[in-house]
Amino acid sequence: MSSTVQSKLDAALKGPAFEKRIRRRNIADAVSKYGISIGGMGVIFSVLLIMFFLLYVVMPLFVSPTIEKASEYSLPGGKAEKSIFYGVDEYQSSAIRFAESGKLIGFKIADGAINFEEALPLNGATITAHTIVDEIKQIIAFGLSDGRVIFAQYGYDVSYPDNVRTITPKVTYPFGEEPLEIADSAISLLAVKSSESEIRLAYKLEGSKEVTVKQFTKTESMLSDDVALELDSEGQFSTNQDTKWLMIDTSGRNLYVISSKGVTDFYDIAGIEEPKLVQHVNLLKENEKPNVIRFLLGDYSLMIGTDKGNVYQWFPVRDQQNDFALKQIRKFEVSNAAIQSIGIELARKGFAATDAEGEFHLFHSTSERHLGTEQVKKGAAAGLLTISPRADGAIVESADGKLVHFEIDNEHPDVSFASLWGKVWYEGYEEPTYTWQSSSASSDFEPKFSLMPLTFGTIKAALYSMLFAVPIAILAAIYTAFFMDKATRQWVKPAVEMIEALPTVILGFLAGLWLAPYMEANLPGFFALLIVIPLGIILFGYTWSRLPENIRLMVPVGRRAVLMIPIIIFLGWFALQLSSPIEDAMFDGNMRHWLTASAGIDFDQRNAMVIGFAMGFALIPTIFSVTEDAIYNVPSYLVNGSLALGASGWQTLVGVVLPTASPGIFSAIMLGFGRGVGETMIVLMASGNTPLMEVNIFEGMRTLSANLAVEMAEAEVASSHYRVLFLAGLVLFVFTFLFNTLAEVVRQRMRRKYGSL
């Protein structure tokens, strides 16, 4: 090195200017270092924050309810008379007690102070039977010793003296104060079910073995709002068992005649004049006897409390011949002591039971959750109970003449791990199923919050779209990166990547409104595409190879793929033109009808096949771009070395390029799958949104993300539905996190394995 150069080099590496440059560079390095670190930590913190927020919303679903004794006092009206029913207002301010003598006693729940007293207009008769007609509308029917029936409806007057809300019980008579004459002797058992236009009534007289069924039509007076009952039809049948309960379900056509031992005759009373015996069944084992029987909310399920402390749930199930039969669905081991009373919730499928040891037990039937137990009174059996309309409290009568008020915090009893991920036997279903159905117009609806069909639908949509996208995207990337010349690649790669800019809502719109009906009308043609296009490409390639060399050399090797564009368009058009001939020759002119009628395969217009085409088209740019970069960036010395050693282009591709690029290719597939799992709009608009668990490619699905988009706007804030939707989001979050983590582990192992190349 010359002295001049050395002196200039020393001057450049020393002095104030050099030190200033070094300080600037050190500052820039420090800013970059800490900026990147802070940014990375910020991303991690943001992701964790999202997860913790989801957990914050979801956790109340699994918090145990609380049951606390709020007050205890002597039975309002005294314990000399037996209580037959209690009603509670929705604010848990006042309640009403129906005594066996017909006396009605209203009182404040807080301290038992009486604020209302009245008596049923029995006209000298006594109450010999009673039944709940409609617990939601608060109507009760009483059978009398003179063969008449009176209907009473309790309610509450709300007033604000001195700006203080005061609730006072009241009783009205929806069909008049004059009892309805139905027989000429004492009624021992009574069952009544009311609809908008009629009342169906079943009763048994004292000492008789005959059960009589009558139907009354409701007739509204033109001069007033009074409603009268007119006998429309009646029927009768005999029973030889010691009947203790008569129960009519919500449909008004199913009558259960139940003995003191639990032996039940199930009658179809759709035709009142001719009741038909459907089933004779024993609801209990020989060593158990029923103590109390109630309908669950909706008057469909029978809840049987026994002397062994168990509660059984039975309801009619339809078989393959469309016949119904009672079937035991669940068993709740409540206590070691006899069940004394069962109370039902008026807005959910929950119930409570009291036992002879003085305990109060809270359950939910669908989720099969035991929600809590509380002591009512030590040393005294717990008796009649009523749950408040909002299910946030209950009053329980004890055997020693006390009334206990419980306050209950039980927001989400209908959700459990088993109901979210296991099969549940819902009312009216033929068998246990995975079902998502979060809402209904019926007030006695049983919410169905199974996440299994949504998770299944998410995976199904992603897999079918990947089946379409992965082969096309990866093979296209291999050709573009390895075989195509650089000039053509500069046009092809951006063109494919531009497809990713298309809004998915546009793809979903086109798939739902154009592709789905077009595919249904040309179904054989779409299957022909899978055969005609590959065979046509092979045939064209073979034909091209047989052309004279001077013709083939007119198109450079790296650009010959462009020749395939018109060929593929023609092959696609030709395959679709084959749709009608194939349909006429093989499927009697209608492939959809053949699938459903002959093959027994259900077909929906918006199905997984449509999703495979539409969402696969959206995934191709992502997979293609990452794969193409991974293959193109394989070091050229590896490729040149392989070719120099005599390997062909295909041998170099398979033995050197693909193994080296495999971590990137695997990442591309995982990115595509991740996008497929999280895709919302295409699935929402083109899948039919049916939460089914069917592998069938001709049926739709509902994914976790689409379900969130559909139902979140309708969910009541802080309700079980609302929190389960957040749980679905958390499941999607965790699923994506775990899958991406696993993918990264595999990718790193592949990188270490092939990094030595």
C-alpha cells in the first residue's frame, strides 16, 4: 500500500469526523435494536392482551353459582293449613301462598309481613285436586269436592306511594268466578293444558277408575272481555292401576297416567273421543317410588323425584317408524334422602329440589350441572319450593313451619364442558347430537351451544379449499420460480399476487349468487373439469413434444407455459359443455335428483364444493407467493453444482431445490391454512351457514368466524350466548396459535435438516 493511500486511510479512521460517524452509527444501531425489541414486545403484548380479554369475557361461564340464605321467618298465615302452591313476583318483593282450604295469603318476602288476604270462591266446596295450567301466565286450576273446577290467575299490582315501589299480590279468574261444572262428585286428580283457543282437561273422580278427557273451546264475549268455556268433545277410558298423577304435556295431545309406583300409561288424546294407549312403562326401578312429578319448562320433560333422592328426566322420543315412546334421558343423583318438592325455572331448563334432610339443591338439566346445595333448616325436612321468575332466588317451606328465602347468583347454568364439546340429548330429538341453535321464537326454547359443529365446519371449509388451492399454487410456484424465464416471471408473479388484493366479500358475493347456482346447474361439468383439464394438458404436452424441433424452438422454453392459457380456457369450456350429455347419459337428466333420490346423498346449493372453489381461489395467491419466493431464493451455486454434476433439471428440482425450499413451502401451506381457518365473508355468503357435522362435499357448514359475524350483533351483552360467542373466538385464537406453533416447530426442524445443503 502506498504511503499516500495509507495516510488518507489513517486520516479517515481517526479524528473528530471519524468519531462523529461512529457515534451516529452507534446511536442508529441502539435505536434500531431497542425499536425492534420494543416493537416485537408490543406485538406479543397485544396478542396476549387480546387473549386475556377473551378469557375475561369467557370466565364467568365457568364460575360456580352462589346460593345465600337471605331471610327466615314463620310461615305467613300459620302452619295449620297445608300449602299447595307459592307464587313469587319477578323482583322478589312479594309472594302469594295458596293454602289447601282455598285461602290466599300475600306477604313480603323480606320479612313475611302479610299484605294481602283473600279466599277462592268455593261456595262451600273444598279443594280435592289442583294442577298448574300455565306457570308462565300464572294460571292454576283447582278441582273441587262437588265436581267443579275453578281457574285462578295470580299476579301483582305495582304502585309507588311516596316514590317507593310497592308490589301487592292479586288474584283474578280468567274464566269467571263461577266454577266450571264437569262432574257430579269429588275430583281426586286433575290435569289441564291451555292453548290460545281451547282447553284440554283430564280428571279422575274419587273412588272411580275412569279417566275422563274433555276439550273446551274458549269463547270471548262480544260485550266484554270475559272468556267462557264451551264443551266441544269428550272421551273416557278405564285404568286398573293406583293412579296418583295425571299430566298433559305442552302439545295437549299426550296424557300420562302415573301410579304411585311410577307405572305409567302414555295416551295419545289427539282425538278426544277415542284416547289411544301408546305405551305402558315403569318410570322407575322396583326399589324406587316417585314422591313428586313436575314438568320442566315447556311442559315436555317429566321430572320424577323419588324416595331414594334421585330425579329422573323422561320425555317422548320419536323412532324410525315416526312413533313416540317415553324414554329416560338423564338421572340426577340429588341426595341420599327422599325428594320432597321440585321447582322449575321459568326462563331456562333449570330446576331445584328439596329433600327430607332439609337441603335445597340447584341443577340445570341440559348441561347436567349440579349448581349448588344449601341447608334450609337443620333437623327439619325441606318441603314446597318455588323459584323466582328471574331464577335469582327461591322460597322454601320447611316441615317445622318456617319459610326460607334464598338469593341465587346463577347467570350461566346452561353451559358446561360436556354441553359445549359432547353430545347432548335435547328435548324433541331422537338421539344425542352435536347441535348449535342459539335462539328461537319460543320462550321455552332449550339453547344449544355445541361448538363441535362450528369447529368441524371451520376445519372442513379450510381442508376443502386447501385441496383445491395447494396443488395449483405449489405446482405453479415451482414452474414459475424454476423453469420460467425471468422476463415472463416478472409479469406472472405480480399478476397472481394482485388477485390477493380482491376483497373477499366480492369473492363471496360471486360464489353465493353466481357460482353456486351455476355449479348446481352444471354439476357433471365441474367434475369433468377434474378429468378433462389434466388429460388435455398431458395430451397437449405430448403433441408439442412430437412437433418438429424448429417449430418448438420458436418459443423459448421458459415461455412455453403461456401457450397453455388458451388451451386451459378451451378445455374448461369443453368440460362444461359435456355437462348435459353426461347428465343425460349417466344421471337420468338430473344429477342433483339422482344424488338425493338414488344415491341417498343430501345436496345443498351452497355447499363445501362451492367453498372449495371460491376460498381456494382466494388462498392461491398467498401460497403461491411464499412458495415461489422460497424456491427462487435457493442459492444458485446449489443448482449449478447439481447441473454440473450431470443431474437433469427435474432431478435437480426434486433432489436439491425442493428439500432446500421445503421450510418455506411448508410455511406457505400453513399460512394458507391459517387464512382458510380465519376466513369469514366467503364462508358466510357461500356456505349456506348450516351448522352440520357432515363430511359430505355437497352439504354446507358454518365456521367459527362466520358464526361470530352472524350472531354477535344479535347477542344480548353478558348473556350465555354472548359469552359462548367469545369462547368461540377464544377457541379460534387458541387453535390458530397452537397450529402455527406446531408449524413453526416443524419448519425449524426442516431448516436444520436441510440447512447443510
